Amino acid sequence: MTNISSRLLHQPKVLATYHKLLDVIKELRGDEKLPTAAALRTQLGVSLETLNLALRELEHHHLIYSVRGVGIYVTPRRRTCLLVDPLLFHAEDMSPFWQVLVDLIREHAAARNEEFMFRFAHPTGFKGELLPHDVQQEIEGGSVTGVLGVGISQEISNWLEERISLVTFASHSKYNVGLNAKSIILQAIDELAGLGCCDIAFWRPYSSYRHASIHSVGDRDLDIFTDALQIHKLEFMPSLTNSQTSLLFYKGSLAKSEQGYNIAYEVFGKEGHKLPDGIFIGDDMMTVGVLKAFKEMDVKVGKDVRVVSHGNKGTNILPLDEELTVFEFDPWEIAYAMFSMLNELFQGHIPVSRNLEIMAKMRILA
């Protein structure tokens, strides 16, 4: 069922008209013209204002489109394929974020009255045909209108872009939605510095899974962290910040939560070295392990050390603790941005931004 804007719930006449118009649309084919406004007013027994509000809501959900001076038409029902790297769901150290994102993409497709199919690509590093045979057949046969790719390889993206409209996340393609790593790092250091922290650590997990837009990897993040410290006239101390190379001994064998657990004990479980008074943790799964270790060692967050963590809205893996500050990315925004870009491509337009970055926001406790 199409999602209704909250404002309509308080306008019963508009809401009723909206549902009646849905019934009208169901009787028409894609690109078929709706009756005139005068005819619809008579048919539905509503005012012009009520009719226009209901039509505006339908257009917002891409169920109809208007041609100025000509009329209003039914949007053709599209068939969107969500193509995902299966390693995102089967790797031991992956977040529930991915399932939340898939569910929201499914909801967005329903809200746009689009047919939706969910398929796994071959995993990264697979030797053999580029895509599963049935997926390749459906795309080459024209039964799919557009593809949303999540975590897919550059090779798959290149193949798809030659044949169909494509928007990706956690991948490389011509039209891509990503996460703004700079926004979360700058906000985290602003928060810690504002709380009076002077010796700030940056903990990031090592992951054997590598794709664009997946958080907290690479020296670029460390450069942003260093620059953020300089803004607050704070010194960068390598001893407080785990590097990617220092975690290579894990060889991808430890989940991110285990890495967090281990580094917490390495730093706070030993005596005779400098302790950070503030920590930014670049992955929520790593934070889970850190908090578990802190509880065992009786290290109090907010008293013994300030902690700011990356988070993903809707995953509910981090505790609702007033002493833990979380800056989170909203998977709803990712899904909305992907569909908006894909819709622009469907209409023959070039999206305003080919690489749209989602900003992190501070979690607000209810």
C-alpha cells in the first residue's frame, strides 16, 4: 500500500479523495490520461481544492505526472531490481544496517507503485559468469526497467550501465549515493572537544570486505580526523589511534565487535601508558564490543572516558544511553535518494548530482 503523508491523516476529505483517485488510476494503463479536473470533481463530489491536494499527493508518490496545458497521466508501472552482493548478508562482521536498507527500498518501491524484485549478484571475487543467469536474462530481455545496486562490483556496474538505468550505493558507478564520512568525523570531534576532551582517540575496524561508501576505512578518514583536531588546536597522537596496518594481524578473521572488545582491553586493561579521555569509534558494530569490554572492566562512559560512535538509524544495536553520543546515517534517506536519482533517469534527465552524499546526524533520545 502507498505510504500516506502524515498531513493527510488530519484531512479526512483529502484522504478519502486520494483513495478514490487510486481506484481510478487502477483502471487505467500507463501513460493513459486521467479525466479532466471538472469531470473528476463531478465524479467524486469534491471541491477543486480537495481534488488538487489529493492529486498533488499522488504526484509526490510518482503515481501520476502532469503535462502543462495538456493534462494528467498515469505513471507507467516500472519494475525495479535491487541487486545486492550476498557478502553483505553473510559476512560475520556485517551490520543489520543492510537488512534495514533492503526493507526500506522495498517500501519505497511499494510507495511508488513499482514492481520490485530482489536478487543477489555473484559475490565479490566470484570466478565465472558476471551475473546469475536468470538475472542476466531478465535485464537483457527488457523485463526490468531499472536497477538499484548495493555493494556490486565495478565490473557489474559497467555491464549494467551499458544496458539499463542504474543507481548504486556502496559501489562505484556513474550515478551513486554515498555516505559523507567527513561530516561524521567533524561532528564527532566537535562534540568531544566541546565536552573538554584533549586526548582523543580514533578507533576503526579492519574489514576484509572492501567497497566504496562503507564506513571507516582508509587513510582519507585519518587525514580528516587530524584536520579536525587542528581546528580545535588539539594534538594528533598516533599512539591513541589504531591504524589499518595495526589491525592487519586479524586477517579479517575477527568480527568488528571482537576487534572493538580487544582494542578496549589493549588500551584500558593495561597500566603504564597514556589513556584517551575521548574516543570516536568509526563503526557501530565495533562500538558494541568496546562497550562490552568497558562493562567488564568497570570503565564508565561519560565519567572515565567520553565516547562518540558512528551509528545507523533503525538498527537498534547501540544502547539508548545518555552518556553515549551517536551520529547516525539514516537508511531511509539513502533509499529515498536512490529512487529519486533513478526516477530522474527514467524521465530522461541527468540528476543534478551524480554522486549524492548522505550526512550524519546526532541521534536524539526520545
